Amino acid sequence: MNSLRRLTASIISSFEGVVGQLENHEALVTTAIREAEQAAGRAKAQLARVQKDGISMRKRVEELREQAELWEDRAKRIAAQDESKALECVRRRQQYLAQASKIEEQAADHVKLERQLGADLTMVQEKLGGLRQQRNIMRTRESRAEALRVVHSIDSSTIGEIDDIFDRWEARITACEQHVDTSLPNSTDDLSVEFTSKEEEGELKAILSALVDVSK
């Protein structure tokens, strides 16, 4: 038993050391995963802002072009009546068109940025998924390796001691079972058996007598 206890203590000590190393490794991976999650969160928030800005730009371009069309219609209506006002309407039309063109150029660059941020977010999410999967794989491999190491570390003498423990355990259970069996009351009723035997003998004699009478 002493050798078994020493082996058990050795196994526990070794296991705690491995667990400590595993925790350090997992802490590094967990930190990397947390950083990836934070990066993904930032990229997602930034992408949402860029998308919102893009919608605002496109809406502003539509508004500017609507104003340009309005001043164009006004210029056409009063061209024959008041040329100076018509020219002013045309000037304002051109201003709105120029503003719309400038914002459209910005919106085009904005679309490129939006696509790049979307691609970056996808890459970060894929990397994050890969880190999580690899961490799960390493956890599984580490657990399997540790279990095999513990099993292989048990020598033949220890196995013999464990077998002795099982033998003594089985002997104690067997003794308990025998004690229970011998302590049960005898359920056999001798008087009942006697009557049953006589009744059965009487029935057999009656059948024999009937058979003899038939054969005569």
C-alpha cells in the first residue's frame, strides 16, 4: 500500500505540473483569442459607421441633384422673361451639380473603404474561428496525452497491489452474500411435503387401478 500511495502522490504532483504548463499555454491562446475578438468588434463597429456614412453620402447626392433639377426647371421657365434671373438659376444649378459630383467621388472612395473593412472583418472572424478550433484540438490532445501518460506510469507491482485490493474486496462481498444466504429462514414445510407425497401416491394408485380394470 505504501508504494501505491507513493506512486499516487507522484502522479498527482506530475499532473499538477502539466496542468500548470497547460494553463500557461491556454492563457496565451486565450489572450490571442480575446485580442482577435476585440479587433473583430472594432472592425465591425468601424464598418457600421462607414456604411452609415455611405448611406448619408448617397442620400446627400440625391438631394443635391434634386436641387439642381429644380433650379434647371426654374431657369427654363423664366429664361424668356428675365434672363438675369435665369442665369442666376443656372449658376445655382451648377453649384449643386458640382457639390454632388464632389460627394460622389468621396462616396466612391468610401465604397472601396467599406469593401476593405468588410474583407478585414471576414479575415479576423475566420482567424478567430481558427484559433478557437485549434485551442479545442490542443485541449483534447493534451487531455488524451496526460491520460495515457498516467496509465503507462503505473508499473507492474502497482497493478499487482490493485489486483490484491480487488481480490480482498470480492472476498468481503462473497462473505456478506453467504451470510445473507445462511441467515434466511427455511421456507420448507415438512408436513406439507408429507401430505403432498401421500396425495400424489393416492392419485397414482387410482390411475393404476383404472388401467388394470380396463385391461381385464
